[in-house]
Amino acid sequence: MELAQLEAFLQVSHHRSFSRAAEALFLTQPSVTARIQSLERELGERLFERTGRSVTLTDAGHAFIPHAQRALTAVQEGTDAIEAVRHGDVGSLRIGASSSIATYVLPGILARFREERPRVHVHLNTGTTEDVIERMLAGELHVAITRLTQHPEVESLHLYNDDLALVVSPKHPFAQRPRVTIAEAGREPFLFFERSSSYHSLIYSMFLRVGVVPESVMELDSMETTKHMVQAGLGIAILPVVSAEREVQAGTLARVEIRDMEQPAQREVGVHVLRNRAMAPPLRDFLRLLTAEYGIANPFDSHRGVEEVPA
């Protein structure tokens, strides 16, 4: 059994498509098909059902996924371990994060990490919480920083609460008031994040709990875009506080308190690593800096990793 076969299997199972798996692997579709067929012959079971363009996992395929993931993860950990032993501070760190966290939280932390590990190559990937966790489970990422979630194969630590706030254009009537009611906010043209975002459900449910159905005039997938739309007077929005601090200080956005929310609008943000996995020095250092940023004792210190080579 070859690693190339396992990579092809995991990519097809992730994308549910041979053509998209081929694109992800920079291969031709026939090459991916050949690898899957060879793997199925070795295992003596079909891993996928193919009906026209539809590709679904068989029961055998579902059963094989975690073992294939662990095999590739073990090989990558071995490669990282050898690099760490050979070069001390040379290696790679693959981080997955929600878009808002990557944009507004990680730059400062990664700047300090680069000072400590200037020769470590950092790969930063953004996506939804579900997508980032799935990629980490597939061995594509070392660590994920997203909305706090639970998974039996993942060890998670709460970092901070992602507080949300109502922001409006400085020319909006709300900007002249210290606070408004949630009913008043719901009557204004409202800019929402796209429905697949956890922010959308969090904010929408905040209104529904008090019997208010907000007037959604636009759905966007970018906080930077949302801020510009609010500044242009196209509506109001509830955004993570950290994303709008610069504009509020500059006076290009105004932050307004919502007076009668049942509970503060926020979501929990956490860091996630694979459970019971050895950690190379770059990952251990990143986790140390990340937890120190929020004054949290680093529980990942107990993980046995690769011994660092003295400089």
C-alpha cells in the first residue's frame, strides 16, 4: 500500500469527486482513478460507489477513512520530526483558522513567532470551523483556531470570547445615541454574513429570542466588505469587536450598545490540536505564544515532542 494511494483516497472522500481530487493533487483524473482502483484491489473492497458524476463512500470506505488519516499524519509527523532534529528551527507550521481570526488576531502572534522561528515556513489557511477541523483530521493542518467545538479525536482549549457589537455609519441616526433597543436595530436595513457562517445563526437567533425579525438587505462573506458597506450607509451590522476597533477609533464607524439583549452577543473561540499526537518544536512554540497572549496556562506543554537541537 502506497502513500499516494491513501492521499488519493482521502482527497476523493473529501471532495466527493475524482476530478476535484485530481486538481487538489495536481494530477490527471485517470491517475487518481488508477490509484483508487489499485487500492481497492489491495483491500479487496470497493471504497466508492460511482453513479454518473456522483461519488459516495461505501461502508468499507467510511471504515477506512480514520486509518488512512492516521497513516498520513504519522508520516508527516515523522518528516517534521526529522527536520526539527536535523535543523533545530527549520520546518513548517500549517495553521487553519476562521477568516476573522486570521485577519484580526493572528498577525501579532505570528509576528512574535517569526522573531523566534524565522526559518520556519508558515502556511495559513482559512475556512469555516467545520472545514478547518476536517482538514486537520485529514493531516493537512497542525493546528486550528476557530469557533470552539468538540470532536473525539481533537483536544480543544478555550482562548477567548469573540464579543460582537453593533456598528453603524457615523452619519446614521444611531451614531448620535449611546444605546438602542434590539427592536429598533431590527427595523433598520441589516447586513448579515452568509448563511453558512456561524456568525449568521448567532446574530439572527439573538433577534429571534426577543421576537424580532430583522430586515436582511444583503448577505456578505467578508468582514472588510461588510465594514465598507456600513460606511457607505447601505445598512447596519453586528461585527466582532476586534474587527472594527480600528475604524471605531478612526471615526469611520460608530459602535452602538444594544440595550436589551437577553445575553451578550459573542461566540467562544478555541485552539484545536489532534489528540495524543507528538508535537514538533515549531508547533509547541506557536501554542506557547498563543496561550500566553490570553494569559492561559499552556496545557500542551505536557505533550512529548521532538527534542530540540541546541543552536
